Amino acid sequence: RIKIPKVYRVTTGAAITAEAHRRFAEGIWFEYEQLRTSPAHIEQLAECQARVTIYEGRYHQVKRMFHAVGNRVTSLHRESMGGIRLDPGLQPGQYRELTAAEVASVAA
């Protein structure tokens, strides 16, 4: 399977630490599933805000990764997936057709 980048804007309950950056870059061990996530990237935006890029799509993965480093996600918003970026002009409930290039960016 191809690894499609998924980018999220995250707000946390506590400051995002250097330790969190390190552990995300290594991949987080999920004991219950007996697996390690693929390495993820944190781009720090503010003390409690970041843009997180993951390459998998496990159940509540971003929330679970922050929980594993002792933090809590208070807000989570997907900004993009592959070549598809959220259109900031769309209101809740609105949609637009994807371009052929956008579809190709997430097709297996």
C-alpha cells in the first residue's frame, strides 16, 4: 500500500514537548495492537498547537499518539490528505468536486 501523507492541525491540553517530537519521529508503540506507528512529523505552531503529518490512518491515531506521550488533544482538524487540501472557502456542509490530479494523489 502507498503511504499517503495526512496533515492535521492539533491543539493539545498541555505544551508539546521536545520528547513528543522525538517519540513521534521514532514512531509510537501501541501496546494493545502490538505495533509501532510509522514515523510522524510535528511542526510546532505554538506551545499547544502543531501541524502533524502521519502516513497511516489507524483508529484515532493522532489522539492516541499524543496520549502515549502524556498529552491530550483538545482540537483536531485534517488539513490535507495526499494532494487534496481543504478548501478554506467551503462552509460546513458544502463540497466541491475533486480534480483528476487530486483523485490520483490518493488512488492506490
